[in-house]
Amino acid sequence: SFEAMDLAAIKLTGLEDIEPALLVNDPDAWDAVIENCSSVRCEYLRSMVAYQTTYMAEHSDHLISLDAVLYHGGKPIAVWPLNLCHADGAWVVRSNAVPVLPPLFAGSVSKKQKKSIISFSLASLNNICAQMGIAEWQGTEILACGHASDWHSAIMKIGATVRAHHELFIDLEMELSAIRSNFRKSYKPLINKAKTLWQCRIVDENFDTAFEKFRDLHILVAGRETRSQKTWDLLEEAVENGDGFIVFLEDASNQLIGAALFYHSATDAVYSVAAYDRDYFDKPVGHLVQMTAITHLKDIGIRNYRLGYRPYPGDSPEPNEKELNIGFFKEGFSSHSCLNLLTLAPVRS
């Protein structure tokens, strides 16, 4: 089950200039902030928040949605995905299904307004955690432009510790030929071979039928149903509304052997849900899907494509062999990696 808890009910002395409104009560304001941002990670899309919140609620004992639009002077200037999740006998505060993300600021926000939002958000987090018996909370932020953000600095000042993971990206502002030149040498002939064996297409119509096929393949590959029909409906809704697309890989008889869903904002994209027929695991099915997605993302003007986490043997927690293999596969397409700063912040009583 999941419900909403009003951030406005948390009284924060000295921070009365910030007024929070729950996403569920103010979706248009959320979208207005997103539209006024120069760069938007997919985790801030309302469609992804809805999907992740539903998925997390179904895989936990209890979930309280705190996703909020943050107002200053009567104007929405930031959005913040946030929830409280109870699982394995303990409460944890997160953004969607990951550690806490920083608020996303509209492009018109002043330095003073940003400082107020950060103070309000950190005070709110501390207050929530103290009420729920949470001793520390985890945060995540991808280091952009080579320098730490004001949000990161503020977390470190309250006594947080930090470690780092690596995230793989493709710079889609490069020419397609330059992107391909960054691919692992062995990938180019594999992609060419795959083109002779199968057809790969962007699904842009008959979404109901397409998602039914995608879901059936996902269940077949997983050996069970790992996500509800509701979550599939939300994925379909995101694609229909232009927040994503799916790629189908089919054989000569139009039999579906692979499918992948990609979320995207106006600027950024991320590899999300995928399923591939196990009979083809030793063949370059994933290679052709990635190449098709990359070409499409460039065509629609996306600037950054995040392939995801690149684990290394010394990471904490230590990755398993499957995770290392997946990271190695993704790295073969990437143009660069960025540090994902993972913080652990203490809660003051």
C-alpha cells in the first residue's frame, strides 16, 4: 500500500519562505518546473516517479509518497522525488527506488532561492528521519561538469561521508560516426552481423499490442511475473505521452526475441527495462538494440544517454560476476564515465 504524507505538516522554524505541495495535488506545477530546466535527468520525470513509486509500493510493506513541488514567493521553483519505504522491518527514505536525489531547480532560480530550498530539504529530511527512527540516510548525485554542487557541499557540512561509483554515458552531441568510433572494437562486426540476422525497429504505434508482447517475453525470460500489470500500464502511458520509446528485435518471421524500453526527457535518456529470449543470449541481440536506440535518440535531439552503473571489483558493496559482466557490456558503447557520489548523512535528534 502507499499513501501521501504532507511535507507542509512538518514545521520548520526559519524556513517559512519555502512552501511544499505534494506532486499528487500539483502535477501541472511539477511539469512547469521540468519545462524550465536546461537539463533533466529521467528520474525527475513525473511518469518515472509514478512508475517507480508504484513498483516500490508493490515490493515493500508500506510506502509513503513525499514527492513534492517546492514553492518560493508563490512560484514553483523546484521538484523533489522523495518517499518513505518500509521493508525488512525498517524505514528508509529514498527518491523513487534509489538513494535520495537533490531537488531539481528551475532554470530561473536565484542563488538565494537555491540556498533556501537546500536548507528546507535537508531540514525536512532530518525531521522525517528523526520521526521515523532512521539514524542515517543515503544520497546519490552524479558529479556534473567536474565540480561538486551546492547540494553536495551542504550534505558534507552536516557530517556526511562519501564514496563513489561510476556511471556510463554516451555524449549524443557527437556525430554518429564519432560515437561509433568509441565502441569496443569487437562490437562493430557484431552489430553488422546482427543486422543480417534480425530486424530492429522503434515501436511507434499499436502500443497496447506491443506492450502485451513485451510483457509476455519479460515473464517468459524471468520465469515468473516480476512486476504488476499496473506498472506495465504506467510504462505504456509514459511511451504514449512521449517520455520514452521501446525497441523491438524480431526474426524473419516477426517473432519477438528482444525488447527494451528507454525513458527520455528533452535532454537526457536512460536504459530502463529489457528482456531477451534466453535462446539468443550467446548472440549479439543487445548490440543491435543499443545501436538502434542510440540512432533514434540522436534523431530526436537527446544530448546525454546514461547507460547505467559500471561496477568495479573494489566497489562497496562488492558486485557479483553478473553485475560486472553487464557493466562490461555497457562500457563497450560508452563515450565516458562520470562519478556518482554516494553520501551517508547522520540524523540529528
